[in-house]
Amino acid sequence: MPEKNLENPYVKLTLLDLSNYKVLLKIAQEKDLIHYSPSDISTPESFKNYVQTAVDGYYQKNTIPYIIFDKRKQAYAGSTRFGLINWKNKTLHIGWTWIGKDFQGTGLNKQVKFLMLQYAFETMNFEKVEFRIDERNTRSRKAVEKIGATLEGILRKDTLMKDGFRRNTCCYGILKSEWEKIKKSCF
């Protein structure tokens, strides 16, 4: 399995597990933090279940969940994950990302995405990274477009949300062949 920590001068990503998830409990309970996600992290019990699912995926080798630590603010900021890892085809998703309101708009998310993309393409030697985003989540869509991801299509009404709404999911991708150019122009 991949390295346990990824870091640069701005951010450190450490494996999320049942021994350390409680440092994120207060942030996880912020109102509307993951409004566009089908997951629920709003209570201590639902958050623990969310982490357990991520940990299970890690041991099944199809997810790598991380805690985000903002090195500038010296504080835990949220969580992110590599998911739907397809080792044979060398594709994976970056997602399940949520960052506390105090850290939003600070450039932290861009640093997180840089570390993860760099690791996926340069260390894991993967061919493609995908992002799946609720069509209504314009902020996240703009963020991945800003880092060079291409909208590849929209899956119509493919995900059932907590409130019963069926969302459309925008599928974005970055190819390994695009990475060097994106790294130079966007980061």
C-alpha cells in the first residue's frame, strides 16, 4: 500500500483511521459541511460509521482516506480520500473531501489536490484521476476546473442523496499525459 503520509510546506495528509478520527469531530458537525454528499457525518455515531467505511476500504485496497492538517494554521482541517482505486486499469478517484469553514478559500484545498495528484501520477504511476461532483455544487466544480480537470460527462440522477433527492453527477478527469502541463500552469 502507499505511503502513510503526504506533505509539503502547506499541508500534511495522514491516514485516517479509528485511532485518530476524533480530531475532526467538531469540524464534521459544522452545518451543511457536506450538503452535496450522500454521506452523513453530522453526529458522532454517523461520523464514526463514515470513518469505518473508509478504513474498511483501505484494508480492501480500494480507498486511502486521509486527515488534512493545515501546516500554516497548525490545525486539523478536514478529510479527503483516494477512492474507487482500480489497480489493474490504473485509475482512481479523488473525493470525499470536506474542509472546515475556517479553512475554505485559503488555498488549502488546492494544496491537498496537488499532493494527491502528484502522488497518483508520479509515485503510484496511475493513468487517470477522476472527480465526481454533484451538478449543483458549483464551488467544487469550479475548483476542479481551475486545476485543469476536464468535464467528461454528466451521469443523470445516478446518486440518491440523504434527503431522497436523486442528483446528477458531473464526471471530471485528468490524464497522466496532461499532468506535467497542469502541474506547471495550475500549481
